[in-house]
Amino acid sequence: MTLGTETQPSALSLFPIAQNPSAGRWRTEAMRSHATPRLLYIAKGQGRITIAGLTSGYGPNNLIFIPAHTMYGFDVGPTVFGQMITIPAAMAPEWPDEPVHLRLRDVHVQKELSGIIDALERELKTVGTGHSRAAHYHLGLFAIYFERQIDAAPANTIKQREKTTSARLVAAFTDLIERDYRSDLSVSDYATALGVTTTHLTRCCNQTCGRSALALLRDRIHYEACVLLRETRTPVKDIAAQLGFHSAAYFTRSFSSQTGATPSRFRKFGAAPQQATRPN
């Protein structure tokens, strides 16, 4: 499976979402973000997605909008199939400022959605005069369709995050992670910045997404390390320094505990045969 990362262009594009064991679970499950928004269309199957530290289930005919610089990750089971759309920065103002999860139950609405996606995909796959411009026009129509579905079925969206104290705190925590994960800040440092104790922050993270604060932080760093190892030729010691590790040896120990493979082996072969379970 190919998904947009910060090493790939942020131009309008559409990629399939489907289980691909050879690509490694980190491609979808590890926490990441993008400089431009993403829109996920789940055509079939079900699973769980975590956006800004809040986990919820997804199923067929779901549309999930993820704003730029918002941390997320999701599991992809063997029956899941869908598509991910990269929304260009210039068109981001036409989309919401917060995550939105639409569960489309009306058959007519589902057919309309399929038509929009088919038209967008057709223009993106065609080379010639006007096709790129036409694809952007279709994306503009998609934005209008999306807005109309929010207005028509507000009870079926999560346009606003759950208004719990825990959810708000964890969302703020993930925002700080996105800003500072390349530093060597600890969970204690983040908790202090948020005006809470480390114990309270971890308790809230466990409540909203079933992971500790440390697991969320490590997961975000781990994803970036995987991208840099697999998609760039940056030396391991430089990757370690970029991600806030004090030494390449410490980075290697941390990375190996996440994947069961050293950075060098991961760069050459991908994930270890039996990838280590990420800590909670």
C-alpha cells in the first residue's frame, strides 16, 4: 500500500487503502501527520482509527477527513478496502478545520459519493489537456458534497471532538507532539507544558485511545524514523540526531525494541519477520 508521507508530493492524488503485509504495519498504524489534509474513503471492511488521540471505529461507506498537521493512525484488516485522497494546500480552506467522520447510510448518498470518486480517479489517471484542472474541479465538488453531508446528518459526524476534559487534553498533547517530537522532550516535559501531572496525562490517553502518553510519543517518532530509513539515504546517525536522540546507539536500541530489527536491517529489508508489538 502506498500512502502519502512528507517525503512525497502534497499535490492532489489518490491512493488505494488495503492490507499489504509486505509494506509493514507501520505504514498505517503508527502515528503520523501530513503538511496537507487527507480524506479517507472506506468502501468496505471495518477497523479502528485514532485521530488526535481519540480512537473510534470505522466501517463501510465512511468518509474521514484529517486536517493538516493532525496526528493519526489506523488499522487495516484483510477485508478493508478504500482510498486516500491528498488535498492540496491551496484547496484546504474549502475543507473543515477539525477532523470529521461521516457514516453514510443513505443508498442514494453512497451512490453519489461513488460517482464523485470515480470521476476524480478517472481524471487523475488520464494524461492530456485539461485533466489535471478537471481533477481539481471534481475535488472542489467533493468539498461541497462533504459540507452538505455534514449539514444533512450532524448526528452522524464527529465534527467536534468529544467534549470531555480527557479528549481536550489529549488533543492538546498530540498537537505538542507534532510540534516538538524531533526534540528530546520527555512525557514529563509535555505534561508540565500542559499544566498536568504525567500520571494524569497517561490516564487520559488510556481513556481516549487505549495507549499511554509515552506510547503515543514513541509511535510518532518511530513512524518518522521508518520513513527516513526506507525513503531517504540519510545516514542512521543523522536520523538519530534529527529525531532528538543523543546517540546513534540509543536510537538503535529504541528502534529495535519497536520493530525487532535494527535501523540498518529495516532500511535494507523492511520490518522484521515478526514485528514487535508497540508498547502501550
